[in-house]
Amino acid sequence: MLKGNEQINLPDLVLAEARLPNDRVVTMGEISRKFSLVDEESNIVIGYCKDILGMSGEYSIEIKREQYHRIILVNFQMTEAFREYVKKKRPFIKYILLNFLNKKGDVMGTYYFYLQKPLFFCDEKFNVQSITAEVVVLLPVTIPRESLEIWDLWRESDPMVKNMWMDLSKDQQQRWLEIVRQHEKTAPADQANGEYFLDMGIVEDDITFYCALGEAINGPGGYYGFTLTSLEDCFCGGFGAVAPFTLYISHLNKSAYECHSDNENSMSMEAPFLSSPLYDLLISNNVKVVFC
């Protein structure tokens, strides 16, 4: 077991017998290509693996007073395209893109990491069909376990119904919104003069507001901003609805959402919303708001 302050010298890539946690056991019946690793420089897929451990930062190590992480690639298999690239170029790899794949093999989302040392690939080293491999990397962003669980859920299928996030914990809802942002879903065609219906009765805070708004505009698992700044960006196009459009807001009286306005003491439920920065942003971007 590695301790957080333990200094060790590991090879850049070593064969390893990885002990998987009991709740992360991978069976042969599962999807064999859950992840792909891509060389950022050449944009060639290095290989695929059935599982990847350590992206949550649980295997952190210290090397020369710097914090790194062990990443374990379970059933890693190099692609023929990269093998040919290795034969011709004998490349050094430093930056790697990690793609999360759905069951069809399509990319759902992408993260990246840096190898602790440039990795030199030689063809002779990978004459095996598949291996369990270990790399030492710098993770710019760790992926919380809750996010991994949601990615696993989406791997089977994109959300088919709205409001699946309602049954999640607050932390999971935050992770859901992050994945909605990163999910490489086909961008809907820009459409002006549309009509969209937002149920504020299910909104409790900023996170659930943007979860609900994204689905109101772009359907289950849809995205349409996560802050006021990103919402304003969405108005410019590339995310489905473009102004002018109409947003029908219902059940505002049942919402626990605070609009942080100057009219908190008003008897009207619409008043706080009407004087909020959110409402000002909608109106200034030619969005018609109708309360119903």
C-alpha cells in the first residue's frame, strides 16, 4: 500500500497485477472498451482498456516533493494504428487524452493527464494481446467517484427521461451538471423563436436550476449553461435555443430557489425573480419570460 508521502521510483510503464477493490471488479462479460487513450500530439488512439483505476486520486504518491498519481489500466490493448506509428516514429508520449466511451464505442467525454516522464514506446514491449499496466501521472483534475458512477450510468444509454438528477444527492447533482457540460452530445441545431417550459417547482438551488433549464431546452441530459456567464454564451448559438425565444416558467410559488434579488420582502412570488440578475440577463438577451 502506497502512503501519500512515500517516495518511490517507478518505471514509466510497468506490467502489474492490479488488485481491484471489491466493488470495482471487472468481469469478462462487461464492455471491453470502456476507455480509450489518445496521444495528444499525433491524435492517434494509443489503446483501449476495460477499466481504469486511480482517476479519483486515491493512489497519490510523492516524487521529489511533487504530488503524482498512479493510474492502473486494466486489460489495456494497444491499437494497430499506434503500433504502426511506433514502428515509424518511435515516439515519446507526454500528454494523454482519456476518453470515456459508451457501449457503442462513441466518445462521451474527455479528460487529460500528463505523464510524470515522457514515455518511450518500443514495439517489442507490446507483443502481448492485453496487459494490466500502470503509469505515474499528474492529474490536473481528479474525477470524483460520484462522477464515475454517473458516467457508468450514461455508458449504457444517454438519459431517456427528464429529471433523473432529482433522485441524486446534492453532491451527485453537482457531478451530474459537470458531466452534462462535458458530455460530447451532438449539438442541437440552433433554433430561434422556440417555446420552452421550465418547471421551477423542482428547482432548489443554482445547480438544480441549470439541470432543469438544460433539459427544458435540450431534453433529457441537456445542457444550457451552468452560470450566468455560460448562460449568456449559450444565447449566442451552438447550444440549441438562440434568442429570441419564449421561456414559460411554472410553479414558481413552489420553488425553494432564491433569486438573490432586492425584493425579498415582496408578497409577489414573481417579484424576487423579476429583480434578479438572472431575469435581467434573460430580458437583455431578448428572451421573453411568461409566468404560468
